[in-house]
Amino acid sequence: MSKIRIGIVGYGNLGRGTELAIKQTPDTELVCVFTRRDPKSVNIITKDVPVYPVSEIASHKDSIDVLILCGGSATDLPVQGPKLAEMFCTIDSFDTHAKIPEYFGKVDAAARKGGNVSIISVGWDPGMFSVMRLYGNCILPDGKDYTFWGKGVSQGHSDAIRRVEGVADGKQYTIPVAAAVEAVRSGADPELTTRQKHTRECFVVAKEGADKAKIESEIKNMPNYFSDYDTTVHFISQEELDRDHKAIPHGGFVIRSGKTGINGETKHIVEYNLKLGSNPEFTSSILVAYARAAYRLHKEGQCGAKTVFDIAPAYLSPKSGDELRASML
């Protein structure tokens, strides 16, 4: 059986994780990597796979089945997503929740124009957590959703602070508020604001001569990222960042608190929990699984943008229907 030919756009933490995930997936193969950097400066793990400038991507349409976009949600994907969806079947991890409907519309129009399948906002949130929230709402309609992230490094938020003028490097940690988590797990069904559920902690390396007060203000007031949270900004050296914040752990949990019975007298708590040693490596593994789904849907003649809500679980697995029913059902 021929393998699914995958191309990667962007070779940062997520691109590197995607390459590793492909190596663990027997029915896929990495055929090329595209970068905005000088291709000669990008040393990928799979030595026999070529690296091309992203400006040449259109000339590789016939050699790629699915293109996995590994850029950031702040500025990369809003441009790349619609543009590349017209040329390729694509997978991305667009994670700016408030802008997903708008982004979906643009990618859907482009993918339909090109006759391709593009699955957007793939990862663990949005992504796997989104599916768990949907299941919880369908099964326990009389209830409340609670989602907590962390403690861990958010790739999207870290990317956003690195793009602030005057910032040389940085990491952002999302931290659940312990009292809020305890109240939810106890079944108290609290009404929690965004600010009451999480805090955000940023470790920033400022460029020489940069206005640190301006950087801190811009980060704390950034819409869709930090403005709705209690945010702390620490300025540290590059050496401290490299030494103390090298790892990229993350995790979180989705909780659905619901009631059943004649008068809602029966209480239920459903929780889905993730503890991740590497956020980008885990996210990349999800991207590759959904690349398989995009490939299959395209083979069936489908086109347009999709989300994780539209993909049946069986499309993610390399196993046949018979194998799944015998081993996992």
C-alpha cells in the first residue's frame, strides 16, 4: 500500500515534532519541508528529505498528498491557511478561539475552489478538548463546561509575545487557579470568569535598549491572548531562559458537570485529563493523525474546510473497520 505523502511548512518546534510523529507512523512519509529561512541553514532529522524555500511551494503540488502547516496563529496561519488550502489538502493548528469562525470561512472558500480538504484548528485545544466538550454537552445537556489549561507552556501565546516589538525571546506559562479547580471538581458548579480560572506568567528576554515598560504593557493588554487574565511579566536573560525554560510541557483538563433524573437529583462529573511532556510533540502527533483523515476524505471526493467535529474517529486510525471493531470497540 502506498504511503501518504506529507509536506511540512515551517520547521520550528511544531515542524520538528511533526517530523518525529511521521517517523512513528508507518503509513505516512515525509517528502519535503518548506521554510522561509535559507534552506541550507535548516538541518532536519530525516537526512534524505529535501528542504525548499516556501516561495517554491506551488511547484510541488503533485508530489504532496497533505501539507501540514506548522506556523503560528498570530500572523502565519491567517495568511498561509487560505492561500495554501487552494493548492493542497492541509492540516493546521490555528488556536485563536475567538477568530476560528472567520478563519474557517476563508479556508473553506479556498479549499472548495481548489477541490481540497483542509482540517483547521487541530490539536488538543482546540481539537481533542473540543471533542470532549461536544460529547459532554450531548450526553449531559443539563450541565456546565469547565476547561482548565496548564500548568504549561502555550506555544501560541509564547509566539505572540515573541512578536512584540523589542522582545528577543520568551515563554508563556498558563496556570489554573487552584481554588477554581477545587470548586468545579466538588460539584459546586461555580460561575467563573476567564480571569478567575487562569493566570498567565511570561518570561521575556528584551532586546538591548528596548523599552521594558512598553513591552510589559503591550503583552498585558494584548486582546485574545492576555488582556482578560491576570498576567505577570518577568524580564530575564537569554541564558536564564535557555537554562530554566528549555522544556515545553503542558496539559489540562475538560470537566462537564451535569444532572439527570426527574428533578435533576442525580449528579455527574466527567473529566478528561492530559499531562504532556512536550506540547509540540503531542500536538504534532494529532496533526499527523488528522492528515490521514484529510487524505481519506479527499480520496472520497470531499472538499472544503473541516474541524475535528466533522471527522469520524475511524478516519484517524490506520486500522480497518474490522480491526477496530475487534480490538477497540
